[in-house]
Amino acid sequence: MKKNIFYFVFIFLSFYQIAISQVAEDPEIKKMISEVKAENLEATVRKLVTFGTRHTLSDTKSKAKGIGAAQQWVKSEFDKYALESGGRLTSTIDYFTVKADGKRIKADSQLGNVMATLKGTNPNDNRVLIISGHLDSRVSDVMNVTSDAPGANDDGSGVAAVMELAKIMSKRSFSATIIFVAVTGEEQGLYGSRHLAELAKASNWNIIAMLNNDMIGNSLSSETNLRDNTQVRVFSETIPFLETEEEAKMRKATNRDNDSPSRLLARYIKTVTEQYVDQLSVKLVYRNDRFLRGGDHTPFSQNGFTAVRFCEMNENFDRQHQDLRTENNTKFGDLPEFMDFDYLRKNTCANLAVLANLAWSPKAPINVGIEVKNLSNSSTLIWNAPDDKPQFGYHILMRETSSPYWEKTFFTKDTKTEIPYSKDNYFFAVQTVDALGHSSLPVFPIPIR
């Protein structure tokens, strides 16, 4: 009897050690968040509106109007940030040609993505993070290249967030590389993001997360008049576009239909956002994008990368893709006066917290598995440490099979641990964590015998 009591006490104390989850907040991330200002974001959006139209096929020669002038201005701002980066930030306009498609590209055209790259400082860390917004805008007629198309929220909001983060984050050093990009061609068919995704694939970039921000600055819906600046939607794909036959077999065997890499990223975004950003929660939307619609994260998903979309909680269709006009006392058009810049600030902060945590985090654990050699009401997870700096420890994440997000977190310094919860009833994942709480993306375990 005494032997049994001693055994159970030992098991309890061992489990207690791994169950203490250290929730740390990095003061430097909090400081960066305090530097994001609604007035700066508003100034950027209002400047973008001054270019008249930023239609993908609009004027590229003028220095004051059209997509060309807007691209040059964004690059000039990136160049200013580069001066304070100690040489770590560089910028370019990546020009490319798209062929006439008989639809939304009427003639062979030169397009350009404005990119700023903040090079990671660790030569052994090839991870890449991408944050994007689309620079182009449109009115009701997608082929109208001359009428004013302010594009304040769609997607001046996303571009403003990208630029604000490039300015703030370029003053710091990160282990991983971060690319800030204002893509073009979104309204004509996601041409800019598709070009970048295909370039990344051909160049073997190790993109661990792509954050697309498209319409993140409006808090009032049309028709229903719902106002909500305390939630933001994050869209993530269910089954990866490039899932192999072997991966499909494993997905079906482990029932991980709700745990694609993009879905794991979306849950990560929820956890980090709600830890660091006051008065903002993440609404996980379990589809690649809005119903039958798409965005600039989609070409990345289609090329095998982990990508998600940030989008405001309630869209206003009186503002999207509208000619500037007034009808029945209702003013139509995507103008700055209809935006909520404090909401844009909070969504920008969410992106910052996620990027900073990932760029400073250790690499993810490798060969993560869950033992299935014996029937048991406990679960044993085992993994290998990443090829990285010395690890502080690991988080084991757990949730019920019906839960949309992680419910429990256990901390351990070991690379093998047993917890008294059955794999029949719960899903698990493992992530690496450092002493400041920066955690890698979670890795879903595969069965090991």
C-alpha cells in the first residue's frame, strides 16, 4: 500500500512539473505595440488616397497620380526606414510582366510589388515571414483605370499596417527574415501575390508564415449596421492545396482535418493577439476566405506555404468597389472618413505581436510523434530538439476534439513527456519556447510505434 501511495505521489509531482506553463510577455514587444499610432496609420491612408486611383493598369509615368506614383512613394518610405535599420532593411520594386488574359488584363502589362526585406541576423536561421497588403484599388467597373478609386480601407488599411510595421520593426534585430510587401494586381486576379509566391517556391524560401491583411480598418457593417472594433477575422484553409497522397492518408488516420499548418498558424495568432493586444479578440473562420471569394494569401497556400488572411469583422459593401457618389442620402465610396483608425491600430498590433514572436522564436521541434505501441489512458509525446540555439523548453498544447482552439498548455524541458490525458479524447501539438515566451509554430504529432 505504501509503495502504491509513493508511486502515485511521484507521478503527481512529475506531472505537476510539466503542467506549470510559464506565460511570459516580452517587454520589447509591448514597447513596439505602444509605438503603433492610429494617427500615423491615418496619415498613410490619406496619402495613398491622394494618388487618385491606384488601379493596377493606371498611370505608371506620373509622379503624382496612379499606381506608379503610389509604388514610388511606398518605396521612398521604405528607404527612409532603411536609414535607421543599421543596414538590415533593404527595399525594391519587383517588376514583372503579365500577359493579356482577355478578362481583367487588357494588354501585356508591367506590374510591380513594393518590397522591404528585414534580413534575419542569424546565419543559421533561414526562416522567412511575409506580411502583405495590396496597393491597387478599383471602382465599380474593374476595368475603369481613370476614375478616382480611393481604396482607403480596401486596401489602404493593409498597406498602412505593412508600412507601420516595417518602420517600427526595422529598428530591431530578429533571428528570422521578415518581408514587408505591398502587392499589386489583387483586384485583377491576385497577380502580384501569385508572382511572389511562385518566386518564393522557385527560390526555395523557407516561408513559415504569410499574413495577408486585406480590409482591416472598418468596424461598421452595411445593411445590419453592426459596429464591432473588438474582433478581427482570421481565415485559414482546411486541407492544404498541395497535400500529397501520403499526407492525406496520415490526415485521415489521425483525424487532423482541422489541424492544417494554416489552421495551426491561425490558432497561434489568436493566442498571441489576445495575450498582447487589449480589447481585440480573434475570430477563427474555418475556410480559406469569405464565401466564394479570395485574397492574396491564396496563391501562397496554392504553392504549399502556410498562409492566412486578416479581415475586419463586419464588411461594408457601400464602401467596397464603389464609384464615388451619393444616392438616396447614402454616400458610397471607399473614403478615409468612413474608417475606424483605432481599430486599424489594434489589428496592426496583432500582426506585430505575431511577427515579432515568430521572428524571435526558436525553431519548431522536429520528428514530433505520439506513441501508439500500447493502449493507454495517458499519452506519451516524443520529439527531437531543433537545430537551433539552446532551448528553454517546450509547450505541449491540448484541446478536446470538438474545441476550435487550444485549451491547456503544459511546459517541459524534456523531449519526451507523458501526460494523463487520452489521445482518444484530445488533440495535441508541441512547440518550442524560449525564456521570454517566444514560441514556435505548433507541430501536430504523427503516430510512432
